[in-house]
Amino acid sequence: MTTKTGDQESPLASQVDPQTSVSRVPPPETPAAVQTRFRVIAAFWAVIIFLGFPIWWKTTSIYRASLPLEEMVHWADGKTCRPVFPLEIHLSTPSLPYIEAQHLLRTTQHTLDDLNEFAAHHLRLKLANDTTGDHTGQDSSEHVNYAARETPDTALTVRLLPQEGLASPRSELHAATTQLDVFYPPSQIPVSSSSNSPLSTFIAAELQQLYGEEKATIAHILSGDTARLASTSPQLAEDISRRLRRSMKYAETYHLSFSLFTPGAEPSSWDIEAAVNEYVSPLLQALSPISNFTVDTQVQLYANFAPTAPKPEYDESEAVWTLKKEGLSAFVNAAEWPLNPSIGTGPTINFILYVPDPSQSPLVVKENSASSWIVPQWGGVFLLNPPLSNDEQGSRSNPAHLSLGSLGPAFMTFSHQLLTLLGTPSTPASLPLRLQTSIRIRAATLLLSASSTMGSLARLTESLPSIPIPATVATSVSTTLSHLTATCSHLREGRFGAALASARVAETEAERSFFEKSMVGQVYFPDEHKVAVYLPLLGPIGVPLVVGLLRELKRIAAKRKAKAS
Amino acid sequence: MAIDRRKIAVFGAAFVLRLLLICIFPSLPDLLTGRVEVSTPVSSFKRLQEGLFLYTRNVSPYDGGVFHQAPLLLPLFALLPDAKSSPLPTAIFYFLVDLLNAHALISISASGQSVQSRLHSAVRKHVRWDGVSVAALFLFNPFTIATCLARSTNVFTTSGILFAVSNAVGGNSINAMLALGFASYLSLYPALLFIPLVLLCYDRRLQGPAPPNSTSFIVQHGGLLLATVAGLLGLSCLITGNFWEFISATYGFHLLVPDLTPNVGLWWYFFIEMFDSFREFFLGVFWLHLASYVGGLTAHFRSQPLFVITSLLGIFAIFKPYPSISDASLFFALLPLYRHLFPLMRYTFFAGAAILYSSLLGPAFYHLWIYAGSGNANFFYAITLVWSLGLSVLLADVIFAAIRDEWEQENPERVGLKVRQV
């Protein structure tokens, strides 16, 4: 197919018919013809050399942006940053004179330091500036401007309140704020001379207990080994690893999907918008420093159990239908129920509100009569048994509409399940404190995960010299590293909200650089395969060109020799 | 005036035939417009209509990502009545362009450059068709008729090339460069014809009274071509407003071949299958392959620049990015000028059969693939391979015949001997 004109001459030049006549030999090529052939070959090769090779070089060379490999490996090995968690705790002593308060602070801090055995996580006491100490509980709603603040986050405010008629101090944690009230008998105010007092011991022990789980969790994350902390009971260690197993992997965005499933035609509507606004939105608002959330809802009628799932059994003694605990894993009919595994980027957390058929109502779990359970790393299920109504024929039916009131318990459960699925620790009792703990845990997790992604990327870059590294990857890597540094310094200074914000950016950029599409594509394209790409087309084109060139070179060499001799 | 009467008869018959076709089959133009063999993304009349619609409503015609043709066509077609409601004026306009092309062909043929030029004189120069026959072969070629009825804008590129050649053989080198500039502006690839065309002009000028200096002649004409294209681009810029948008939508589209709609060429299937990371490289290879023939052919047939143009047009019809049957029809239009080479050709039957076979089976296989769903892309691709094979065999055969002709001219005692490949 190559209509290469130089080759067309050969049949003519070697025109011979030996059988009919021996005298007919082709006339010798004229010098002009030789010249022409040389020109033709030169024209083709000029195109190849002056245009072909530059294009080949330009289009197939692999661009490898330089990455700070050593720095990346250091991050992964934990050499660059040792995360520390200095928690600032304000001590508000409205009824104590300054000197005494100072003394109490010192002794308590001393006791605390003695008790602490995990250096990365320590509590720092500080006297509150305003002695009225009434700015408590604001932190959880002020997360938006974390990054703007220069001062460390206040983890907890301890208010010391004298109370008559107490034998020993007692404490009270506010469930909705970050405030711990400690009531003490006025007689127990430490005297300046003593180095220890029951009150400071009590406060230290109280704080230690308050942050016990967090400390154990962070130690677990940083070292992957809970046994290191002597104070951690095996029970707590087991709890923590169970919680970490159950909770979802961290993601920038979670999709919450609330689904109403019922095997019959009713209920067919629910006050979902009101319920989400009432029970879920405030929680999502509080969780917004940690992740973004989207909410989807659906109603699915005539949703049957999978044929293989164990059927509910009737329990005569309790007059309820029961599901066996071991059968719960088959409860969700994954094949038929339209539970979209992924709505967008990021994982979906499914919450299923199941209203059993009137003939099988009420439905509970057999072993503990519970009506809800968590599916680890997937979502939660709630069995709602609404009051049945009797119609004229005497058959019972579910209500057609589920009001906000009847949804209340279910959504309380869902919010609790959401917190569990997101890995929020179960203690202490105050939600703002748990969220703060969550922020610190997430910051630690993300810091480690982004660092190890950097290490993986560095190793990948070193082990596969043929993959291209686009400039965007280099940009992402430098963004990641700078945000990791920022995270580390924020942590050191106790600004955990800002640390988490940086860590989130670092994690996102790290993932983006590691999963860069144009990089991954080349991994499956080893060098040997290039022969298969080049040869089928360039082989047939190249052979006549190369042969022509060789012939021409031979001719020139022969001519030189003839001239020389 | 006998010849003139024949010319009028041929032109009249061609005009009436086209008119009859659209009167008897009113749906034929729209059918042909939609055929991938006739309309490519860079020449489709449908896409032109889209661009025109946007243009007349003061929206950038390239906004829709559908229109990829030169912007100067827009004001031209905006003058014509709407093709949907009154198709006749547009159709007649295309008929007239066809007749003009035929007229240019007649003048090329009349110059006799194909058989006798400054450096070359064919052995069988008496074996030739006159201009009217050549024009008739062009006008009654089904490929030409299909292109004309489908209102493909390739027709204008064809005009540009034919007028460039006819002016060059007529010795009017400035007009030749203007026409080539117009063709290059429309379709980019005719710029590759510059070297043989300027040689043709140069040879013609040497036959005249005042022989010019070769280097300055070439530089002057190259400058003229560039100035023409630059002027047309400037005008386009005035029309569209956004220079880079129109450059990337037209020439970028030609060069980077982003639209892989099936056509009769070889690019679309290859680039569908190509790994993404090698796409740019093979784009370069394909374009260089197309361009590399210019140097070789010109060097070999330095004495016959018109033949170089003819064979390059054949190569373009096979290897250009968005070929259609109109490119083949341009090649077939110039081929009859080389009637004297026909006796030397060896595979005419095979080539003709392959071309006929593929032009009959091509639409059938396309139907099987796209509409019936009983075939796949390979059906149509196989047929386009046969089509390209037929054209390549024909082209190689013509080139062989031309070489043989030159050889016989050097060795007059061996005229008519059989050759055998060893």
C-alpha cells in the first residue's frame, strides 16, 4: 500500500526475460535516475528525521514532575511530625481568691501529670480569665471560625462551686455543654503549704476518667496497640477496637439515606422532612467540621424479606413476633431492596425504618426485645411497630401516615446510630465533649492516613519509573505536605478544629494525587507492550524506507571505493 | 463552434440530470446529506445549517460544537434562501459550482500540460480525450453527482484546487495561489499541494518570455499563499469575533481528529482502537504519512508537476482524516487527463472492481451495522479497507504507468515491451 515511488523502479530496472531471449538485458540506469532515486529517499527520510522524530519525542516522552520523595517518606515514617494533643482545660473558680486558685491549679496539674502515662495526650489546666466563667458551651457551635482563631480551643471548663453540707467533692457534667461543675465542701480548700489536697486529687481523677477513652483511642490509632496504656482496662480496649471496626471509614462526604420499608401498602407516607429537621439536622450541623453530609429519603412499599431469610416467629409468652439475633444479618434484602450502594462520591450510610406487616406486628429481636440494631460500616435498622387500627371487617391495618411524633423514637435511635457509625466515642456523657473527642480522633486518623498515602505515592514513584507524574500531582503533593505541616503545628498548639480542617484538605489532596487517572492508566502498560503498539503500523511503513536507505548507502559506499581505488 | 456546442450539451445535460434527480426524488438530497460516505463532520451540509442557524441569530456558530467549517461560508449561505423551505436555489447554486469545476477541468485539459510540459513529453501523446469528454466524465460521475446533491462543502475545496491548477497551467500564477489559498483556508490539507503547484507555475513561466529566478519565484508565491490565507483568516475573524475559538473549532478539528464518526477513510477505526496515551503520537504519524508523499513524489516526477498534483489528490482521498467520496471524485476528475497512461496500466480491472464492489457493499454493510444491528463496526471498516485498497491499487498503477512512460521516453527502442516483476 505504500506507494513509495523509489521502489517502483525495481521491476523496470531488472526487466529480464531469460527464457525467450538472453540478449534482452535492461539498459543501465542513467545517472539522472540514480540521482532521482537518491532525492526521493532523501525526501522521505528528511520528513522522518526533521518532523517524525521530534513528534515522536514530544508525544511519547513521559512527564515526571519532581516530587519531594524524601520528605514524603519521612512523613509516612512519622519522622517529621509526632502528633501531640495538649488539651486546654479552664478552671473557673468564682469563689476563690486568685492565690488560692493558683495553688489549686498547680497541685491539680501536678497530680494530673503524675497520673498521665501517655505523653502525646496531656491535659493543661489554666485559670479562666473571666472569673464568672460563664462563656461555657459556646465552642461546639463556633466551629466555623476555628481556623481564624489563634488561641487554643478550650476543651473543657471546670467550675468550682462551694457547697455546704458535703462530705466529699462531687462532680456534675453538663450534657449539652463543655462544662464540668465540681461541688466541694468549703473546708477542703487546699492550704498553700500542702502539696496535695483531696480536692485537687478529686479533680485530677475526674478529668483523667473523663478523657480515659479518648486517650486510649488516640493511643490505639497512633500505635495500633492498646495494651501499651496500663490504665486501659481490657474491657475498654475491647470497646475501642469494636467501635473502630464498626465505624465507617473516614470520608469527606457521607450520604445519609433514610428508607421506609414495609411489606404492605401502608404506611405510605411519613413526616420525613420534619423528622430530619428535628432530629438529624442539628446533629449534622454539629458534625459539619468533621464531614459533609447529604440526606436522601425513600419510601418502598411491598418490600419482602429475602426468601432465604429466617421468618419471624411468634412468641406466645410475650405476644410478639420475634427475629432471632443470628438472623438479623439476613434481614436486609440486599438483592431486592433498592438501597443504592453509592449515591455520589463517598460512602452511603443507610438507615432503614421497617414497619412490619399487621399480621406480624409487633416485631422485636428475640433475645433482648430490642427494636433496632447497627449493621457495621453500613447503617442501622429500626423496627417501628405503630399502633394498629381496626377497620369494619375487623382486620387490622397499619396507619397510612407516620406522624412526626411516631417517628421520634426511631430518629433518636438513628442519630445515636449515626454517631456510633461515625466512630464517636461513647463516653463522656456530654455530646459537645464527644464531638470534640471525635474531632481530635479524626484529625489524628487523617494525619496518619494522608502521611501514609504520601509514603505509598513516594514508593510507587520510585518503583515504577515508567509512569508519568503530571504537574497536578506535584501540586497536590505540595498542598498535602503544607497542610500536614499546618495540621501538626495546630495540634501542637491545641487548635484541634483548625488541625482537622487542614488534615481534611491534606487527606483529599493526598487521595487525589494518589488516584490521578493519567498515572494509574500507565501502570497497566509495561514497556514491552509498546512494541505491539508501534510495530503493526510503523513496521510495514518502515521496512521499505530502511531498505531503501541501506541500498542507497551501499551504493554511495561502493562509489567511494571505486573512486578511491 | 462544434466544440462549444458539445460543451453546452454536456453542461446542459449534467444540469438537467441533477435537476431531474431532485425533482423526481425530492428526498434524495436529504438522504445523501445524512450518508457518512458523502458527508463528513467537516463538510456536512446539516452541520452547516446548524452553524448558519446560530450565525443568523448572532450566536457564535461554533458554540454548539457541531459546526467545524470555515466561517466565510456562513455569510455566503446566509444570502441564499433557507434550504429547508426552498431547497431549489441552494441546489442550483451547487449545480453551478459543479459546472464551474467542469469548466476549469476543460481548461486544464485544453492546456495539454498532462501530455506535454516543459521537461516532459509523453510517448503516446496522441492517445487522449478532449476537454469536453473529461468534463463529461467528471459531471456524470455518480460520486460527483452524489456530492453535489448532498451539498457537501467539499465542493468548494474542489473548486479551489481545480481553479488553482487551471490558472497554473494557464500561466496565471497569482490567481493560482489565490485559489489554492482559498482551498487551504477551507480544508487545510490543500496547502500540501503548494510545492507541485508552484513548480507547475514556474515551468509555465519558464516557457514564457521572461524567465524568473527560481528561489525568489517560490518565495514570492509562498508569501502570496500565506497572505491569501492570512487575509481570509482576518475576514473570518471579523465574522466570528473570537479568533482562537474558530481556529480550534476548524483547523484544530482537522488536525486533532476528535470526531470519530465512521467515514470511508482509515483514521476513525484506528483512533477508536488506539490507546489514549499514544493518540497524539499516531496523529503525528498519520499526518506525517500524508505529508511525506509530497517530497518524494515531487522529487521523482519533477518533470510532471501536474501528475504530482493528481497523484497527491489520490493519496489525500485515501489517507486524509475525514475523506469522503467527493475526494475520490476529484481524483477521478483529473485521472482522464492521463488517458495516454491507460494502456500501460495493469490492474485497472482489479482496481475498478474493488471500487465498484465497495461502493455497492459499503452502504449495505453500514445499514447492517447501524440500522439492522446484525453486523458490527468491522463490517463497515472492512469495506472501507477494500475501498482504500481499490484506490491505492489504482493510484499505484497510475504511478507505475507514469514511470514506465518516462522510461520508454528514455529508451524509445523498447516501447511496448512487457515487464515482469522479479
